[in-house]
Amino acid sequence: MAAKNIGYKKRKGIYRRILIPLFFSCFSFLFLFPISGFSSKILVLKQEDDSLYNKVADGIKSSIEKEENIEVIIDNCQSNVDLCKDKIEKMRIKSKGFAVISLGIIPTYAAFEMLGGKKQNPVLFSLVFSPEKLGNLPENFAYFNMMPDPKMILSEFQKRFQVKEIVIPFSRDSAGTVLTIKRSSEELDIRIRDILVSNDSDVRKALGLGKPFWLIPDATVVNSDTINDIYSAASQVPAIGFSEAFAKMGVALSYQIDFEELGKELGKTIVDILKGKIDIRKKKVFFPPVKFIEKQ
């Protein structure tokens, strides 16, 4: 009898060590990599009903419409957090497993509060200029940055103008963006001279150094009171701007996000997340498609 009990316990130990981990491995695989033929809903929440948000939403819809068993619902939050939450709650009542693409900071805040940490509800957001203000993102959140891949921008700038040093004036709100640029520059032979500014006078001093510079979307740096200083500095040294408007001002190299293509990338990415091709627990940041514009 004792021998039988020992044999039973050994077999039981084997089951625990092998079969139970195997079961959970299979379950995790199915959760992360859904089988073909799955059905899902994607709620696209726009902050406003204007041309920019509509262009991105149209791109999302066009990239997903050929996918089978995926329904896209596009809605407008009218810049109201409570209205956003209400639309998410109504979707949650209808379907527990759904994804959200939030366009703008207000629907992103609503999704953060309603769906943060809910694995069955992946959230992909964009058109948010300071995502670092959200803090640590839940594991089911990822985003498309509003700045393109810094390494790509630096490489293009270096190739065209053979620069060794770039000045970047920035306020505290853009500290995360500048840190990302500095990390990207480590692989290139470019020194980033980041200068913290808090007013127009600081910006003028930074631009007056006579060094190539990079303008990032920062209201302390780029505003109606500094625009003439930017124009003057850009006429003396190569610079990088973040829209076509800077190219018209004489900035040597500007980039501009293609918002319809951004929508298509958002749609493609959320589908890949739903199909298990992208694990947003590991990849949280994506970069938007851009086009380069030379000074005009």
C-alpha cells in the first residue's frame, strides 16, 4: 500500500510539473495569438469632429475595411471626458472583448480610466503631444508618437548638411521628447546640445548661438513672439522644423506627418495587436509616417 501511495505521489508530481505548465502555456498562446476567424470590434474615439481627426479616422477605416470579422465604430467625444466614458461603457455592455483607438488627449484619458489594465481591451492612441504626462502606461496601452523616429530625422539631417552638433531649445514639458532624441543620437556622430528654456528671452539666446538647431513642437519655443527670431536664425544655419510652414519660412529641412497614412498605420497596427502579431506589453511606442520638405 505504501509503495502504491509513493507511485501515485510521483505521478501526481509529474502531472503538476509538466501538464499544468503546459496547459497555461497553451492558454497564454491562445490569448496572445488568437486563432484565425476571430471576430472583434474596434471603437475609434475622435476628440473633435474636424478635418484632422476625420482624416485620421478615414485612414483607419480604409485600412481595416477589407478585414473579415472586424467591425469598426467611429464616434465623436466632442471634447468631453464624460461623454467619452459613456461611449466606452456602452461598448463594454455590448461586447466585453473590443479594442479602442483614441484620437486626442481627452478620449485617451477616458480610456485610461475605464480600460487601464484590462487585457481584453487593447488601447492604441495618437494625436497626443505629451504622452509622458500620462505616466506609466498600463500593459494594454500603446501609442503612435507625434514625433517621427528621431534617428531617421537625425540621419537625414546629417546626410544633407554634415552637421556635428545640433541645439535643441525645450521647456520642461518636452523633456521626454529631448531625452528620446539624445538616445537616438548616440549611434550617430552628432552631439545634442539641449537647452532648457522658460521664456522668449531664453529661446532667443539659444537660437543666437549660431549653431544648427531643431525645433520641436513646444509652445514655449515656437510662438508668435519667437517666430521672427526663428526666421532670422534659420537664414544663417541649417535647421529642422516640424511642419511645411517652416519650410516656407526658410528652414532648411522640415518634416510633416501624413495624417491619412497615420490613420492607415493605426488601423494596421490595431489589427496586428488583435491577431497577436504585436505584443504591446513589450512594444509601447510607434512612430508616424512622415515626408521631408526642403525650404521653399
